[in-house]
Amino acid sequence: MKPGSSTGVSCRLLFDRTVWPLKITSNPNMVKTEVAIVGMGTVGSGVARLLLDHGDRTARHAGRTLWLSHVVVRNLQQSREAKLPDGLLTNDLNRVIRDPNVKVVAQLIGGVEPAKSIMLKLLESGKDIVTANKALLAEHGPELFDRARQLGRSIAFEASVAGGIPIVTNISQCLSANQIISLRGILNGTSNYVATRMDQDDLPYAQALKKAQEWGFAEADPSYDVDGSDAAQKLAILAHLGFGARIRWNHIPRRGIDSLTKTDLNYAKQLGYRIKLIAFALQSDSGLQLTVAPMLVKIGKPLAEVRENFNAISVVGDAVGPVFFHGQGAGRMPTASAIVADMIDTAVGRTGLTFKTLELWSDGVPRVEMAHPGDLAGRFYLRFNVRDEPGVLAKLAGILGDNGISIASVYQHTADGSNQDSIPLVIMTRDTTEHNADNAVFEIEKLPCVVAGTERLRILD
């Protein structure tokens, strides 16, 4: 039985060993829009639950019943989190493609292929698409969006960035009266969870990552999360929405948390900061500056207080000023929430209107010029392991000065016992550029009094 039935017959849907009663929309005269799901993983099961178990809720917001007609999977025998009503599950994509009654498809397949080919087939068969696939959009957004426009179709993608946080809609529509000046975000829940455990529980990176995997916050292969790639893909999407940038995600300078140490987390805390993986975008006089990297954020600032697997984005507009978004950045139900909201907007026509007017991911001329990464200005945390001998600080200060870098403060710590040949020296700089900081660190590391293990982190002011 599907939502929209007026018979009152009960149907039940099984999720995580819990039986959920299917709520039936009782208005037999309500308009019905048939929808489908392609890909029935963790998120897909959440979408099915919202469509089937809460059909009355979606109908109330959409003014119509979203009638789930097909769920396409690759392997019918594979065990999955959701037991669907008979007749919905299939491994034949053509059932959706050839069904003229299906208007909206939630494509929930990850990766680039076959996701790209499937999306093109669905668009060409007259379907509007809802997706959470950030990698696909970051890699092939212009091609897919231009093809959708040619066909008079739309692609909605709220769930592709920050899960349940409605950041795509807010930037592209609610803040459209603004020139966005900057974006600063914690966009990867895995990295934030690991950094939180290292900070709060004083765990080394490997143990914190293992705990994230045990709790399901990290994949068996967490590389894309911890090396900054996932955050860079999301930043590429936000940079396009907020600034009109046309940049491939893998051209964004990025560094992950996989080299983060307890030593620097502890020193940062002593100085009044926490280290967070930040996706950063700034419209400056030299152009749009983009980077993903661990940064020191002042304790008490909103981004510094984002814990566990949560995401957050701080946006500054020239008219509205600073606004802050915080919430679950991943997970079955938060992501499903964004997907179903997009399905509702698509079914009632709101997505189609905005899709035509915004011209997202067009292959046309970009609205902004990209700045050289070395021009990005800011303050830096520099930690050197130096030999305990006279004149060391003077040598370091001289090289920093030759590179146009002023010192704000210096902190010399006693040796931690792991290396008796050196002591840690932390320098907080005044404003300079990435280029100057890189050159200075390169020269300092060649000094005989400097031992391996230098760290350079940006301070987010």
C-alpha cells in the first residue's frame, strides 16, 4: 500500500529492527506526483521512511501526495536497512526511465560513474533529479546542469553540502540580495569528530580515527574525508553558488587533518584556540581566495565550539552581515530531510523556476577571477623544533623579517621528553601572506639549529 490510499489499510515498514506504522494520506482527491529512488543505501532508506512513513507530512507541505513508485537497486538479494512494500524494489533502471508517470527521481548513487551516466539517462527520459552526490557535481556540474537546461529539466542538490543544513537554498535564494564576502565552514563531520576526540580525550590521531570508524562516523577507507578532498568538493559547490566561481575542486589548495598532532592541539589550546578543518572562501581585491586546511579558531567563536560530527558554515554578506548555520552534516535522516525537501520543491515547481533563473554551473564566463593561492593573507601559527642553544630565536626572527613577517608573540616550551635534542618554539605572526610564510619556513628549516617536524597553521581571525 502506498501513501495516498483512502482505504485505511495499514502497511508497515521495517527500519533498524523497529517497526514503523505507515501513515496513510486520507484525502482521495489530492494530486499525486509519482517519484522514484535510485540507490537504496543508508540515505535511501531514510528517504523511503519519510516518503512512506510520513506521507501525510510531505503531502501537507507539497499540497500533493509524493507517491513512491519504484526503488532501484543493483542487487536484489543484498540485505538492506529497509523492508519495502511489495512491488517497489527492482534492479531494472528502465522501469523508471520508461514510466512516464514518474516525474521526480532521487538519485542516491555515490561516485562519478555510473552515477553520471544514470543521471543523463534520467534527465533525457523527462525526469527531474534530486541528488546528494557532491563528487559528481563538483566534477561534472557544468555538463549535467547545461544538459538539464537544454531538456527543460532541473537538478536539486541541497543534500550535497552539509547534510541537513539548508545552506544551498540560503545562499542561492535567501541571501540573493547580497554580495557574499566570505564563507568559513566545517564541512566534514568525520574530520571534526576526529579533531574533537583528539582535543577532548587527548587521543593520538590513529586512535581518534579508529573511534570514529567504530561509531560509524568514518568509512573503512576514510582518505577523502581526512585528507580534505570531501571538504574541497563541497567548497567548490559553495564557491559557485556564493561567488559564481568556476573551479575544479581538485584545484583548490587543501590539506587534511591526517597529519594533525596532539602537540599542536595542546599548544593551540594553551594559546586560547582550537584546531578545526576549515573550508575558507574570501572575496578579496586580488580575486577569490579558496583553501581547505586545519586552522586555529579562537575558543568561544561559534566555529570553535562545533563538536563531534556536526557541520557549520559562517557566511558574511554585504547587506545582511554575518549569519551562521549549524547542524547535522551527514547521517541517514538529516541527509534524507534535505533530499525530501528538494523532492517537494521539485514536485510543486519551485525548483524548476529557480533552476532556470539561477543558471547554476553554466559553462559561461565566470563572474569572479581566482586569486593566486600565495596571495591569501592572514596570521600564522609556526612551531619549530630547535636546538637549545644561544641565538636561535634571533636567527629565526631574522629570516621572518627578511620575508616581511612580523612576530606577534613567542612561546618556548620545555622538551616533552620524546626528543632530548630539541625544544619546541611556537611563533604567532602578524598578518602576512601564504607565499611569505612558505618562503620563511623553507629557509628556517635549512638552519642547522632546526630539527625536523615544523608545523605551519593558519589562524582564522
